[in-house]
Amino acid sequence: PVDKRLITAFLPMLVSVITLLFLIRRKRSLDWSALLPLLLSLSLFTAPFGWVFDHALLVIVQVLLVARAWQPAIRTSTRFEIALWLFATEGALLGMRYAGFRYHHHYFWLGFLFLLISLRANRLLSPGCPYGFVTTARGSSPPP
């Protein structure tokens, strides 16, 4: 008999591997500036351990979202919405810290929240694209 705890320990890795295989089988080049925030957020959310130290990876997600949002062709309202989501998240984290939430398991939701923010940002920054991220045929460049 297989221990159920062992199966649940490998479940997050299985979700990540399936996602990676799905992306590889699409046989298209990917816009990594749009896809990397999704993958980092998903990997953090599905990690078997919820260490707060791993949240440093979310800095990359935030920098990529801000860099994409502050390109010249992006509307001010889009920039404002993305910045609002990021500031609200940081405010919630600070509020939780000052309210006494100091343990790792209190922040399990952070990876999932950044996944949702990344999906919303991709839909705003790349309207009409499947799954909210830009895919292009190999050898061509992504649309502006």
C-alpha cells in the first residue's frame, strides 16, 4: 500500500510537470516576459513547503509586470490597475505582519494571488491572446 502523504507530497510537482509539458507540446515560441510571472507564481503556490523566504521570487514577478505595464503603448488606466493590485497586495502583507501573522503557513495564498494578478495583467496587456499570454509561431516576433 502507498502512503497517502507520499502521494500528496508529489502532487504539486506533478501539476508543475503537466503545465510544462502542455507548454512544450504547443510547439510555439513563447513571450517569456508574459509567461514567467505565471510560472513563478504557480511554482510558488504548488511548492510542497511554504517558506516565506521563497517569496523573494515574487520580486521577479512584480518587476516583470511593472516593466510590461510601463511600455509606451500601454494605457494609463491599465498601468493604474496593475499598480493598484500590486500596492494592495503589499499593503495586505504589511497589515498581516503588523497584526501578528508571522508564521509561514499564514502566507500560503500569496503565490496564488500573484498568479491571479499575473493572469489579469496579461489579459490587460495582451487582449485577445489565448490563456492571457502571447504565443507566436516559431521564428516570428510577438505582436506589440
